[in-house]
Amino acid sequence: MKRSVLTRYRVMAYVTAVMLLVLCTCMVFKYGFDMGENVTLAVSQVHGFLYIIYLVFAFDLGSKAKWSFGKLLWVLLAGTIPTAGFFVERKVSRELAGQFVEPAPVAAKA
């Protein structure tokens, strides 16, 4: 497996987790203080779009790492639980640390 598969998953895991925290904050302002309805709508749509990209990258990583259905499902759902994305991403990165195929060095011609 290439390292880039894990890298793009990690980036989307962090982006999705941060956007979910922003969305939760917007929801508190919308329903708790009755303000920011338009911002909440925009943030929720952005998070939804980014979550779809996260699902694609997480599924790609899971299929290449040959995860069980339960583990894949847990990783996919991590983008819907506030702060879970950070912890799941860290655990996945540690588990997959030694499973990368590094390209062979190319000799330079003089």
C-alpha cells in the first residue's frame, strides 16, 4: 500500500473532525442563542460535502488494508461523532505504520 493512501485519509479525517466541531459550535449558537442560522446552514453543507470525500478515502484505505466490515464501519462513522475522528485517525495511523511499499531508488545516469 502506498503512503499517499494513508496521507489523504489523515488529511480528510482532520478536516472532517474540525468541521464537525465547528458545526457543533454553530448548532449551539443557533439553538441556544437563536443566532447564526445562515452560518449553520453553510457549515453543515460544507461538512456534508467533506464527509462524503472522507467516506471515499476511508473506504479506499480500508479496502487496501483489508479491514473487517466492523472496523471499516467504525472508521466511516468516526466522521459523525465529535472528536472521534482525531482518535480513530491516530489509531489507524499507528496500526498501518509498517505496511507501506516504498518505491525503489532510481540510479541517476551521468
